[in-house]
Amino acid sequence: MENNNNSTDEERIINAQETNGDKVLDLSLRPKKLDEYIGQNKIKENLSIFIQAAQKRGEPIEHVLLYGSPGLGKTTLAHVISNELGSNIRVTSGPAIEKSGDLAAILTNLSEGDILFIDEIHRLNKNIEEILYPAMEDYALDIIIGIDLPRFTIIGATTKISSLSAPLRDRFGATYHLNFYEHNDIEKIINRSAKILSVGIEDEPIKEIAARSRFTPRVANRLLKRVRDYSEVKGDGRINNNLCQAAFDMLEIDELGLDWIDRKILETIIDKFGGGPVGLNTIAAATGEDMATVEDVYEPYLMRLAFLDRGPRGRIVTDIGHKHLGRKKKGQSKIL
Ligand code: ADP
């Protein structure tokens, strides 16, 4: 399928990163308590004990680090923890804290037991990080002598644990890795969201949306919303299978959730570079996408589907990647 629109992340429906449209949607769909939070059972079990133990001791919980791909529920989990504890939560992000004074202002305004959520914590400035160490360890603020901070908890979230410095990582009492969701958990999330949004939906389209969600709740919710819009305009608002299929045809999202950019990346490697191996920078240049975007946004899902492989000499489209696009692999006489 050809599509010559200039894409932006904002427009890309299956992008797992948060857009402005999501912010409004997220407020109503975000689970508030641990038992509403679907999937990630190991983490929930662990957290529940962690929270109860701290409550029994009458102490704030230790600092928590959450890591995993965009849209998997890190921010949601931070809010769930604060709700479970009944504590206040302050929300900021690594890039938002530019100067040491910014951090000092945030920290000195916290009260005992408060939670400070720092999203994208891997993007904190190194000099800010150094102010954070004593604050996390001893509730001390070295830049203002004589000030003791209240006992608070930092919940950090990151998509890139490898970019976090070791001293910072070591100061978290608990680290949880959020994984991609199971298919049936995504179905439960879609079901729950449809109820909250008062959308009628049949069983089959729930499965179809789940299959295209890239194992990610944010994508599942966004797809549900787009299919709902389509069903309202073309039908009576209730989502049935025909409307669902027609919506995905219009959005150019295939049965595994690949959109035209994913397909363009695979097709470019096949058509221009004989299926690979080819370097990341060459792929980026040939597809007109930014190198970091190809690596962080598009490749992880293509690799998870095993359509793309990363070898020492570059990226390769695999046999099943060729098959999905209905393409012949170089040197083979017929479609696999
Ligand atoms: P992240 O911070 O990891 O990018 P978010 O916490 O913002 O992701 O999650 C995106 C959206 O996905 C949330 O608004 C929420 O509606 C939904 N979501 C995430 N995790 C879950 C879950 N476990 N159960 C139900 N919905 C979820």
C-alpha cells in the first residue's frame, strides 16, 4: 500500500508514545487501584507485598524504578501505587528538571510520605542526578545547608534502563520490568475501556483490535477509539466485525498491527538491499525516517514479531518477514 503523507508521531496511530489526544483519553481509562490494573501479575503481587510491608512498619515505601517500552503502563502504575498508599503524587520528568534550583524547589515542597514521579528519568542531567543521590539516600539537600527533606519516595520511569547511570540505578529499593502484555490481557483491557466509554462491541472485534495492539495497552485503547469513531459515522456506533475490518482497511493497519511505515521499512530492505544485511543509518536515509525513531519506535515490534533480525553486519528481513509481505526471498524461486 502506498501512502505519501508525511507522517508525524502524532498521526501514527500505532505509535506507543503518548500524544495529546491520549492525555484526555488516559484520564478516564487509567486504572486507579491495583485490582483494576490488568496483567503484569508478578509485578502486582510483588508490589502489593512491598506496599503492605511498608505500611505495617509505618514507613514510606522505598524508591521504585519502573522500566519498559512506551505505553505499557508505567505512569499508570505510579498513580496506582500512590492511590494504594493514599499519598500525594507530584509528577515531573527528566528533561523538565533543567536546573538544580528546579529540583530543589520540587523537593522542598514535598511532605512526608509524598511520591515524586519522574518520567524519563534516564534524561536527567548529570549534575541534577548528583543532587538526587543524597536526597534519595539520606533525605538531605546538599545545596541548601541545614535543610532536611521529608521522607518521600521517588518512582522513576524509563524506557531505556541502559542509559541510567549505575549510581542512580543502585539507589532504587525495587526495580520492576514491565513486559509486553499477553493477548488475553489486552482483550480484557479493551473490554474494560469499551465499558468505560459506553461503546457496544462484539467479541470478534475485541480479538481483532487486540491482535493489532502491538501487545501495548495505549495502542489498544487508541485503536478502540478510532474504530469507535468509524462505527459511529458508518454504522450505529456499535462495533461489529465488518465495521472493524473496514476501519482497519481505511487506517491501513494490517492484521498484525503493522502500518505503512513498518511495511515501508521491510520493503525497502527487501527491494533496495536484497533483504539485508543493511545498516541502520542506511535504512533511515532510504525511508526518510529519523535514525533514532527507526531504532526505538519501529524496530522493536518488527523484531518481536521476528520479521527483522539484527546481525553483526546490519538488519536482515527474515523468512517470515518476507512471507508476511508475500515476497520472495532472494535466491528462492517461489513465495515461501
Ligand atoms: P507509560 O507510562 O508506560 O508510557 P501509561 O501508564 O501512560 O504508559 O499507559 C497508557 C494507557 O494504557 C493508560 O492510560 C491506561 O489507560 C492504559 N493501561 C496501561 N496499563 C494498563 C493496565 N495494566 N490495565 C489497564 N489499562 C492500562
